[in-house]
Amino acid sequence: MQATRLSQLTQPLDGKLIGDDTAVGDISIDTRTINSGDCFIAIKGPNFDGHEFIAEAFAKGATAAIVERPMPVGISQLIVSNTDQALTNIAILHRQSIDIPIISVTGSCGKTTTKSMIASIMSHMGFVHAGKKSFNNHYGVPLTLLGIDSTQHDYAVVEMGANHQGEIAQLTAITRPNIAVITMAAPVHLEGFGSIEGVAAGKGEIFQGLPEEGIAIINQEDFYAEYWKKLCSGKTIKTFGYSQAADFWADDITVDAEQHPKFCLHTPNGEMSITLPLLGEHNINNALAAAAAAATASAGADLKAIQKGLQAMTPVDKRLIKRVGRLGIEILDDSYNANPTGLKAALKVLANSNKQKILVLGEMAELGEKAQEFHQQLGLQAKQHGVAELYALGKLTEHTVAAFGEGGHYFTEQKTLIERLVKNIVPNMCVLVKGSNCNRLDKVVDALLEV
């Protein structure tokens, strides 16, 4: 955020200034990453209260704080009625000063990878600001926007996530993107959205928030493509997919010995061969979405930048990353999250391995009334993909183990699972680790790595 003073935020935030009218640098909501000169906002969540960390923020160099009640520390404070809303309002205020193209990405699967692909492409056209990791919620999106400096950045890429109706609409209203991308609609967060139709409607809110001159990037092969197109009446639409019906499409698809997909990318301005430094054919869909977004008028990436960016991108941590573990075993670390669509893609990568195939599975969260059915189907799919042994954690994975049959092992404690798995490690083994983030299967990956 551009430097300002607390007094300049008093009226926009309807706040009361206590202490000196100090300069405000970057905004922080996390004392673990705070820097000297930052303004700390005491966010209140369901399991934490930022007010409890004011003293720590001050000790680490914060020069100001935005709080809901005066705190007994020697730091300038702006008292507001709601710190969550204050963060949003500051981002909205800052957005008014941004005059560079902003590309927003949402979707049930692939949005973080697609965001990273777009950022990699645009880095060959200028300086890019992109959200950290999965900064895609009502905290992450404002913080991403506040990191944009129009004097230093030429482009920005913002990821948006949601688990209920109306959330994408709110994030879009804050961000006001020039270009909006939906990677796909899939059965994810069904507890909040109610159905796959609800997911499609929730994701479609990003298009409803586009300005008239905005550009919508739509997955031509998605079942809800025509629905999304109707939401974009009067706006420019670019499509991506696997057939010539799309503006950006792929053919001549192969996968090399390392499971890196190669394809011919066709665009309105020409075609080129692309080899992705990622695992799995499913990442072609993300690459097509990224190319379509990057090549639009306001972004304007050329073919050379698209090719260089896609082929040089860094894989996203904990999203189907190949690692080497104890005794030289191969680990497919996909421990960040899990849903039925993502698991099918990961199982396909595992199936192509010529090693003994092991699946470590955590529960897939927020699938609503069909959760048991999805977990049962996964057991059958794992067996069909040649998985020799299944190690499962989480109540719903009992159904996965039952459907998998012989070779299935169910655990109620992660510690017990890790002990059994490590004991059974043999060379020439490939282990896919995947589950919703709440399962913390990254600890399983850590246990499998070389020590």
C-alpha cells in the first residue's frame, strides 16, 4: 500500500485516532510475518483474536494498529467498529489508486496453479504482483490488493476462493478485475453451495462483477459454459478447451516418461509447442486458461511470453510435487487439498508410475450429503488405477477402505498411520499423499522424506 497517515484513514474507516498521527506502511494481520513500520490490524476470527497479539506486533516494530478497543501499549491506534471490515475498506480505498490490469482467477480446481501460470507468463512482459500461496479469501484478497504498487508493478493476478454463495461477488467488488477466469466447476464445498449448480452460480459471480469493458475467460468444455456466457452478455468472452470450438485449444497431447504433459497450443495469433514442468495431463486445462487470460487485450502477452512463462513456471508447493523419500521411494506430494475431481487427476498420475502404487488418503471435506458416496467411489477408483495399498485417515474414509477391499488400512490417528506406513516402506514404491488440508497430511510427507 502507498504510504499514508493514520489520520487519512480515520474518515474512510469511521474511526477514532488515539496517539500520534503516524505514517502507515504495509498492512499486516499476522505477527509472524510483520515487519518494522507495518500497521497491524487486529483481526478477530472464530479461533483467534488479534487484539491478544498487539504487544507482540509492537515489539516486532509495528508503528500503528487498527483495533476495536483501545489497547494498553505504546503504539498509535485507530479505533474502529469492525477490524475485518476495516481491512476490506482499506483495500477498496487502495484499489482506487491502481491503474494496471488486474486478472482474477477462481474455480473449483486449479485456481492456484493457474494464477501462478499467469504470473509466470506476465513476468516476461513486465513486473507482476501475485497473491502469496492461496491468499484467496476475505483476508487474502484484500492483502493481495494492498501489495500492488502501480509505480512498480505492470500487472497483478488475484486468486479468489469461496465455500458459499455471495463470497465471490464480495471479493470481485473489492478487486474490480479487468479480466476474470473460471477454471471449472466441480463438486467442491457442497456443504456451502448445496449442489454443483450452486457451485457454478457461486463461481459465476466473478463475471457479474466485471465492468462492461472487462474480459471473461471461460472453459469451453465445462458443463456450465453456456450459463456463464449468458452472465457475460455485452462483455468480451474468450474460451479455452480441447477442441477447435475454443479460442485457445490444445491437441497433439502426450505425456513424457517423467509425466510432464506436452501439447500444441493453438491461439488466435498462432500456435506453439508447450512442455509443462508439472505432473499430469490435467494441468493442460490450467495452462489453456492462463494463456487465454494472459493474451487478452489489456494483458497483451505475446506467444513468446506465453511459451516461456508456461515452460519456466515453478510448481506450486504441496500440489502434486514429485519428491524423493526414504530408501529412494517416490512421493507424489498432493497434501494441500482434496476433492473428487482433483483425486481422479492425481490417481491418473499415480497409475502411470511403474512402481508399487500406494495411496495415503485423508478425508475429503465439505462434500455435503453425497460425502459417503464420493468416498466409496474413490475406493473403487483407487483399485481400478492399480493401487496396491491404501492408508486412510478420517471418518469418511472408512467407506473408501471398505470399497477398496484387500490392501485397505483405516486409521483413526495420524501417528499410527505414519508408524505403519514407514515400517512398510520398500524401494521401488510410489506413494501418493492427498487429503483436505484439515488432515495435515504434510506431516505424513515429512515422515516419508529422507532423514
